[in-house]
Amino acid sequence: MPPTGDPTKSSEWEKFGPGAIVKRDSQSYEQRAQFLIGKKGVADAQSPDAISPVYFFKRKLISGSNFDASGGYTLPGVADIQASASKTKDKEVEVELGNVYKSQPLGLGELNQILAKKAGSIYAGTRTNVRREKSDVVAAVYYTDGITYTFHEKSSTAGSVKVDVTSADISAELKAKGVSDINGSVHVPTKVFLGYEPVTDVKNVIPR
């Protein structure tokens, strides 16, 4: 499973937060945020001044085996907990997000100016990937303070049947602390990045 990043760790903001350059397909980072926005920029991204609650973010999502958040990274443990929920292929997991937050320490105009100034120092392969839209420069990042999973197994007669999976069934796969059972669902209080907004129109900023 590709990494998603832990918002409680400064080192993960370097890889997945504003200013980082990440690959779209593999969800891994190509260049750390500090290169573009410096240590202060990375610290500012984690400051309460740059973080705001998001109320319009989609809170409930239904997934088959290829569930992804709607912005960037794959939510952690989905494949593993699906395997715990059912041995059949016909299974779904309902994901309910906790509180969602957005961090954007710099405006797009300021980031574009930084990119134009430092473009020549970006790794050649990374620069090409960004221009070809295979990689993104992260402008803003979203994260949640918890996720609740509810498991369903498809039925030919009833459409979908809830499967009771306990925290003990999946805690080993998620490797998370504080996992708890809530009315047949499993709540994981771990903070995790959900996705990002990329800097747009970078081809006009970054030279060939």
C-alpha cells in the first residue's frame, strides 16, 4: 500500500504537505517540501494560522476494493480490513471521516513565484514529470482526525448485509492505537492525510 503520511509528524509534512512534489500514481514523494518553501514554510504549514476546518468535504464514502480519497492519497489499511471483513470478493467498506482540516500556508501566486525561481534546481526527472502532469506540486493538503469503518457483504437477495468486524479483527493490520468498536463499526482515531490540491498551470512556470 502506498504511504499516506501522518500529520502528527513533521517529517511527513516534508513528504506530503504543501511544497512537496508527489507522484500521482504511486503516491510517493519526489522532492521534499523544504526544497521549495524552506524550513519555515514547512513549519508554517503545521501552524494553526494555516489550518482551517473544512465542512464541505464528503464525509461518507462507499468503496469496493479500490477505494481512494477524493484528492490524493489512499486511506490506510482499506485492503487489509476488507480482507478481515470477508473472504469473498463481493465486499464493501463504508468510510466515515472525522473532522477534516485544510492547510495552505502560501497562496498560489506565491508558490508560482517560488517555482519559477527554483525550477532550474528541481531534479531533471521530477521537473519533466511535473510538466507532463505525472507529478504534482502540493499547494494545499487535507487531513482528518479519525476514520470510522463499517463493513458490508453484498447479497443477491438483500443487496447488502452489514458484517460485524471488531477492533480486535483489524487492529493488527492497521497498527493503530485507540481502535474502538461502535455499534458494529470500527473507529480509528489516527490522523491521516486525505489528499491535496496541486499547483495549477505549472507548465507555464517550469521551463523545459
